[in-house]
Amino acid sequence: MIKILHFADAHIDIANHGRQDPQTGLALRALDFLKALDTIIDTAIQRKVDLVIFAGDAYRDRTPVPTFQREWGRRILRLSHAGIPTLLLVGNHDLSPALGRAHALQEFDTLEIPHVHVLDKPALYKPADLEGLPLQVIALPWLSRSRMMASMEMDGTKRDELFGQLGSLLMQLMVNWLNKEVDPALPVILAAHASVEGAMYGAERSVMLGGDLVLPPALVKDPRLDYVALGHIHKSQDLNPGARPPVIYPGSIERVDFGEAADDKFCVLVTLDEQKRDRAQVEWIKLDGRRFIDRQVRVTNGVDVMEKVLGVLPPSEELAECIVRLTIDYPRELESMLDETLLRQYTAPAFEFHLVRRPQMDARLRISDDMNIASLSPLELLDLYWHAAGVEDNLPDLNRLAGEIIGGGQPGE
């Protein structure tokens, strides 16, 4: 049996703001991400895994500050000291956009850290590359258009053609490896930092990332693969449930923002039987991240306003150490009836409280039956809007400014 721990999208410095821990000087939210990373490293060591695969995006961006490089390095060194081979796949947040510049994971190669292998280019890794493990890994780190095109020395016209064919080129590369170079007697893992067509992220929306190279499902669902270890999308999911191979996004290790408020966070323990070669066993290990609470309320009249607002929130004691956002939609004339002091007292146990006010105004334009809207100039339409919205202060100045911007005169001229 071969045991592999797979995780991705650590982004350990993405929440480097807010209250600080007096002992470490780090933001308390940053410590949430480091605690999740500690849990992952502890699990790898305690479960005596044979291999760790990190599928990309260690940091928020390509230029992490030294403090977070230190914190990431300390934890990867624990795996090194435990003698666990660790594969660090380079993600888009790790990769410098400039050719020739080091990426954010480069130091592990530069310093030749034992048992830590940085995967920064498409390649097939065999047992000799994996410290003798009876395993093969196809690595597809984040593929930068500019880097790939420059490396192939394509001129401008061919670059455009190449971008449209990258998926096909990758498919050909994969097929070549699977048909000619892999040992069919040994398990094969695909590790990729990329989007896959049909994957879901955020609030269950199909992936539509214009700057991404989106891999076709046929590429990742090839039955000759034993497991597909993905990174890049923060929502945990198996794109090939019940079939071979499991195609797994473990997701980010901690909730990044309110778009992930309802998402549980995981790392994945994979067990491969190199003899039977059945479908890999996948164990989702839940990470206890900080809880997010996101509520919205619409107030339509002035009756019991604060009762309605507080009624959408859990009991005050249940907000303890949570990150809470409350969005209130209300008519603008009820502004004075919203008691923010009371709200902040009620949510005091929360780790953070974000109040979003969204005053609504009746700005419907009433056009008379004998008025043809198509015949109105932009300034005339703007003047109608000012009156519908109840804007009276500085109206001549606003119209004069609008006239200067648009290049016309005053309404009615």
C-alpha cells in the first residue's frame, strides 16, 4: 500500500491584516491558515504517509514577505526531517510573471532541502526521481502563456495559434507519456495546478476563468491514471465520483472570504494498492477552520426595524470567534432607525463583524405618455434622474459638470 497526503491552495499570507497575536506579531487570521497547515503536516507525520503532494499556491502572490516564507519553510522542513518525500507543485500565485525570475518555491531547490522536490515544469517523474517509491507522477504546474510561448520561440502569429492549441498539446504530451513512457505495472498520479472543464467553485458556478488554460475532462479522467491531485480551485470536489481515477480538488485549507462561507475545508489521504490497482481509496480529512456567518435582511417599513434585523442573526453567544457579515437592504428614509451601536453590542463576541448598509431609493423615472425617451439627450435624461432621485443640492453645478464631461449644454438648451 502507498499512502499519499494531498493538499493545495494554502495561501498562508492572504489574511495578513487585522488584530495581531502579541506573541508572534502575526495577524490572528494569518494564524488560522498556519494552524490548518500544522494540522496537515501533523496528519502526514502521524499517519506515516509515503508521499505528500502540494498542488500549488503557497502564498497570496508571487512576492511573499520573508516572515511568511519562514513560516512555510518551517512546516515543509518538518516533512523533510521526517523523511517524507514531498512534491511542491508551482501554482499561479507562486510563479513570477517575468522570465528568468525565481518563483516563490525556488529556495527549496536552491538549498537542496532533502526529500523536498519542486515541480516547476511539465514532466514525468519515475521511481528513481521519487526516492524509490513504486510510483510515477505526471506533473503539470501552472502553465503561463507567456513562458510557454517564449520557451518555444514562437513569433507573434504562431503565439496566438499556440494559445488556442495548448489543451491539445497537453493532451498529446499526456498520451505520449501514458502510451510510451510510463510503466503500466506501477501506479500513475497526475498532479496539476489548473482549472478543469466542469469544475465548480464559489457558489456552485461553472468555472469561467478567462485567463486560465482549462483542461478537458478526458485528460484528467483517463483510466490509466490511478489518482489525479489537483489545485487552483478552492472548492473541495471529486470530478469523477465512483469511477477511476478519483479527480480531486481538496480546496483551500482555510476559508479565504465570504464566497467560501458555506464550504468545509479538507486535505485528502489517498491509499493506492500497487498490486490490485483498484480505484484509489480517498479519505477526506476535515480541517477545523474559522466559521463564517453571512446573513442578509430586507427592511421594507419602519415597524420593529431592529427586531427584524437582529432576528436573522444566531443568538449572540453563537457568534463567538466567528467572522460575521450582515447586509441590510432598506429604504433610505429608514436610515435613522438602524441602531448600529446595538448591532455591535449584539455581535461583540464575534471575531470580526462586517456591516453592509444598502439604502434603497425609489429612482424610477416617470416618463409622460407624450414624451419619446429616444428623443431625449443624455443631459435631459440625467436631469430626469436627478429629480426622480430627489437630488436637489448643487443641482446646477452637477448639471454644469455633466455638460462639460459630455460636451453638451445644460438640459433644455
